[in-house]
Amino acid sequence: MSIIRNFIQKTFDSIVLVCYPFIKIYYSHFYLRINNLIGDYFVSTIHNRGIDLRIHGFGRFTSPERIKIGDYCRIGNNAHFHGSGGLKIGNNVQISRNVTIYTANHNFNSATHLPYDNTELYGFVTIGDNVWIGMNVSILPNVTIGDNAIIGMGAIITKDVAPRSIVVGNNKVVGFRDLPENPLMFGKEFPNA
């Protein structure tokens, strides 16, 4: 009995070993195609957009009529943009996965309700050109991020970010970006990224 079990196990292992690369390639191709189709749908919901906007996978864009996105921008999977207070994203902005941008907040200074009332307080968010926003970043209302800034992974942006700043954590500036003489736009140079 153990000889048969051993033979079956080795046969199964051999089949898996031979087939695994093909299954992985097929799955990867299928997954990318589905993400592209889903992203194309979400791009179509944002009417005020520049050329070659790419959204990689799912996203949630509330009040898309109040969202304006520039040319050659890339937005990662699982983005959440709450646009009711107004959101303007410049050209060649690269936004990673799981980024949340809020342009409204609850009124927590209510004289009658705790923890907040049913009033939305709006705050426009502006993101300049050539900004790179890392994974899991949260951007709150009434914020302007200057051109060529980098926002590090997991940062919480509660106040304005100066141009060329490199920001991590809770608005901590850790440096400034050096810019090349004639920079190329990532979104334009690498259209399939």
C-alpha cells in the first residue's frame, strides 16, 4: 500500500512541478487582464481627465464630477478618492496602492451632537505635477502637495507639502528632491507601467 501511495505522491508532485509555471503564467496574465478591464471602467467614470490616465484595478471615486486628473497619471489598486470637496491632481502623478484622499470631513465641533453631526465640511485638495505618492498614504482635506514632492509609504498628510519635499510619517520632511535638467515624464515614457 505504501508503494502505491508513494508512487501516486511522486506522480502528483511531478505533474505539479511541470504544470506550475504554466498555471502561474496563465493566472498572472488573466489577473492582469481583469485588473486592466476594471481600471478602464473606473477611468471612464472620471470625465475631467487628461490623456493616458491608468487605474490599476479597483477604486472608489465619490463625486467624480469634482475630481480633475492631469495627463499621464497612474493610480494603483484600491484607491479611495472622496471628491465632494474638490480634488485636482496634476500631470504625471504616480499614486500607489491603497491611497485615500478625503476632501470632506464631519463637523466634530457641533454644538448639539457627539461625536459629530450630519454636516460635511469641505476642503479642496491639490496635488501638483510629478508627485509620487507611496502605498497606504492618507491625504486629508485642505491640503496642497507641491510639484515634484514624494510622499513616503504610510504617510498621513494633514497640512501642505512644499514643492520637491520628501515627506514621511505625519508630515515629517526628511529631505528635498534634486531635479534633473530635462526630466522625462514617467507616465509618458513608460505607458504600460
